[in-house]
Amino acid sequence: MTAAENEPMAVETQAEVMDARPGSLLMRPVEFVAALLLLAVIGLLLVGVASRYLLSLPIIWIDEAASICFLWLAMLGAAIAIDRNEHLRLTLFLGKIPERARGFVSTLALLLVAAVILVLIPPAVEYVQEEWYVTSAALNIPMSFRAAAIVAGLGLMFLIAVTHALRMSTLPNLIGALAVIVALSALGWLLSPLLPALGYANIVIFLVGVVAVCLLLGVPIAFCFGLGTIAFIAFTTSVPLIVLVGRMDEGMSSLILLSVPVFVLLGCILDATGMGKAIVEFLASLLGHVKAGMSYVLLGSLFLVSGISGSKVSDMATVAPALFPEMKRRGHKPREMIALLATGAAMADTVPPSIVLIVLGSVAGVSIAALFTSGFVIAMVLLLALAVLARWKASGENMDAVHRAPSSLIRSTLLIAAPALVLPFLIRGAVGGGIATATEVSTIAVLYAVIIGIALYGGFSLKTFYSMLIETAALSGAILLILGTASAMAWALTQTGFANQLATHMTELPGGWFSFMLVSIAVFLVLGCVLEGLPAIVLMAPIMFPIAGRLGINDIHYSMVIVTAMNIGLMAPPIGIGFYIACKIGNVSPDEAMGAMWPYLAALLIGLLVIAAVPALSIAYL
């Protein structure tokens, strides 16, 4: 879900390492509070799980307290992400802008972020005031204590965005960018009496056009959605913006989403303790001696490691450094290794505890347990497709001096890896078997990983753990803000009646349900390239799932198809975000790796078509 900056890259989500970040002094106490909130969420959830399962005594206020901490964590984390430059955004096209104009465009993007936040603050304050009259059921306190997180987070984000703009931009660029924003706002206001008559054309203008232009300018995705939705509501409807704030709150507040920051932290612990590396070493000792063995190890490692981290970036960063040197020695070309790494990560993204599946379950109301069970099998189908291609590609592999590992080495690496190997099956079994929810399992998995990591894998320092908490808060905030603004945009889209019109046309497609499935594959391939997985899911699920239901398509089957299509799009050059992440991790030029991607993407597409055509692969064992 994250990537280091690489020019020209398709995505920018990692912090630019600076000795003195703008706002860093302000953010240190905010980071400390965010770390405490994350620990509070995990602690509350663990207490709730222990009380429910060990003492058979549910604590009814736990969920409410965790929900309050969670929203504050999300908003403060989003502010930290702005300070660290970790909000997901496209930079592929920004890198192609002439250098003289790039400074102006960067300033314009920063001021657009500030403008979105500034517009949202007054309705957010009104929303907090309205929530004062709503009392929580268990804690019996006004819900304003919870909603105040939105105002606090927006205020911090505005301050940080303006500080960045003032410190990183020239005065002419600031004046010019501000003039552009004022002029466009005035134009929208002047045209607002005429715009409602345009009907569905407003969707193209605001929810597609404005969002697309902002993406090209390098505005973070969350704020692209926010700006498009604000402009659509303000200029074409009489709906008050407080409704948008309420929809953002709803999009970030599902109890299911509590597991997102916990699984993100789990991925950080995986990296810090070397648990993933232990799995890689065991598979290498077991399969490394066969033809294409290291390719199998890479794919198998991604499959298993993904069952711990839930993060593609964490998976690739764990596997690539451990395997690439030996693969190079055996004659694998760097571009082929990147192609296998990228498509392998796409394959593994349905392996529990996939954050995409958790979000999909929350948005579409689909069983998380069923998604986890089905995702495990679907990943195996894609794994087989990639393994067959890898074997064919390895016909010229240099196997000189490659020997079968002795049994003693296999046993010793298995002994070391066993505690880590247990974790993905624990997660999938507990959720898939209905023993515990994804949120409960995530907290148990973190506790298990911390204990095992400290006891058996060398552990980590308190300073490292604190850094992991901050990184988790920032990444979770960035993810959840995208979910919030995407939820608001999806609501605005459905209120136009467009979804009903689309449903009518889709149900009349020749070829019935499979034609709709092919259209869905095409839509999510494109959205996966441009938007990354989570916003595409939040935007389209409320529209597409009801249509699939009308056509008799099982929700789980449809989920597997669209998530797989989206993951393939995510890795598809020249725009796919994940492709550039893989290139950065493997230290290979995107231009060099691009040509090698197509056979691997074709293998995934063949697997996807099989999954779409054979529903039993997704639902026969549920």
C-alpha cells in the first residue's frame, strides 16, 4: 500500500526524508497522541476479546470507546500523512511536466488540498454541534466527543498544508495558484444556475473531469475525491455540505475497519522481526534445488507472507531482497524478476488478511469470513497460473552448483519458520471458521507476533516500535481518509439516479451475467490502474453489487472477480501503481521492466477469466 518516491513514479506515498519537515515540531505531540490512540484501540479490542471468550462476559462499552479512539486515530493519522508526504497520489504525469512549470503545479496541488480542507471545516463544525444532541448508547456521552476528531484533524491538515506551501513554494507560484483557484471557484458559482439543467453531464464534469484533472496535477487521491464531490454538490445541487461530512464519517467509521490499522501494524512487526524472512528461507531450502525453484519460492513466499501482513508493499519488501541475489546468480534477468514479483503480489492480495477484502466486506455488506475463505482458494488458482509460466520461462536457468539442501537444513529452517508459518493459517482459520471476527483476529495476531517476535526472532527496540506505531497511524489515516471521501463521492453519484439507469442498461446486455462480468473486469482493470484498490472498491461497490445481484451473481463470486481484476490493473504498466512500487523495491528501471510484464499479466488474466467463468471456484466450499 505504500511506495518510496521514484522519479518518474506513478505513486508517491513514503515520507521524503528531511532533517526538518515543515510542521515537524508541531507534529511530534500529535504523533505521540496518535501512537497512544493506536495502542488504546488494540488494548480495548484485546480486553473485549479476552472478556468475551475467556470470561464469557461481554463489555458493552468497548466497541464505542474503540470507535471514538479509531476516528481520532484516523484524522490525526491523516494529518501526520500530510506532514510526511505519505498520502497516495499519482506523480507519473507530474514527472513529465517541464521543470519550470512543475513548481507551480506542485504549489497548485498543495493549495487545492488546503482549499478542500478549508471548505470542509465549517460544515464539520456544524456536524459536531448536531452530534451534541446524540448520546452514545453505552457510554452515555454526546457523540460530539467523537465527531470533534473530524474538526481537529481538518484543522491540523489545513495548517500543515499551508505551512508546506509557504515553505516550499515561491511567492509568484503561490499568487498564481491562488488566483487559479479563486477564478475557477468564481466560474463555478457564476455557472451554478445553469448547471442543474445539464443532468448526468454534471457527473462527467465534476465526478470524472475534476477528479481526473486533480489526479494528473498530483493532488492526493483522497482530496481529488473531496474536491470533485464538493464542486458537484455546491454547484449543481442544494444539498448542504454537512451531508458530505456525515458521509465521510460513515465511510471511516465501520467497526470492521478497526482491523485495518491493526493489520498494518502487523505488517510492520513482520518486517522488523524478520518473520517473513524465516518463511522465505524455509521455502528456499525446500524448493531451491528444482528447475524454476527460486521462482516457486518467490511466489510461495508472497502467498504465505501476505497471510501475515495484508500489505503488498510489505510482502515485496520482505521477499525481494532475500531471493533476488540468488535468482540473478542462476541467470534470471532483473526485469523478469520484477515482473514475477509484481504479479505475484497481485496474486497474493486475496490471501487473508487482505485489507482490500476487509474494506470490500464493510462497503458491500459481504461476509468477511466467506471472503477470506474464498480469497485463499482464488489466490491458489492464480498461483498455479504464474507457476506454470515461471516453469516455462526457466528453461534456460543456470543450475550449476545447485544442490538439494540437506534434511538437517530443511528441519532447522522449518523449526525457525514454524511460529511464523502458523500465523497465516491462524488468521484464515479463525475468521473463515467463524470463531472470531477479522477485528478480533487482528488484535490476537498482533499480540502473537509481538510475543513470538521478541522471544524467537530477536525482537525490536522501543524506539523501533514507536516508529512502527507512527507509520501505522499515518498509513491508516491516509487509507481511511480515502475511504471517507470516496464514500461521500459514491453517495453523491447514487443520489443522481445514475446507478438505476446503469443497472437497467447492464441487465439488458446480450450474453446475460457473463457479459456483465466482462464489463466489470474491464472497469476494475482501468480503475485499478488509476486509483489503486481501496478507492475503486468504495466508489463502485454500491453501484455494481446490486446489479450483480439482479443478474443472479453470487456476492462472493463477484467479489473475487473484481478484486482480482483490480489487482491486475494495479500492476499493469504504464500507469499501474504497484508496478512502480515493485520496480523501486527491486531497483530496476520501469522502462526496462515494462516489456517483461505482459506475459505474466496475461497469465493472471487467463486465471481471472477462469475464475469469472467458474463460480464454483469461489463458492463451492463456503
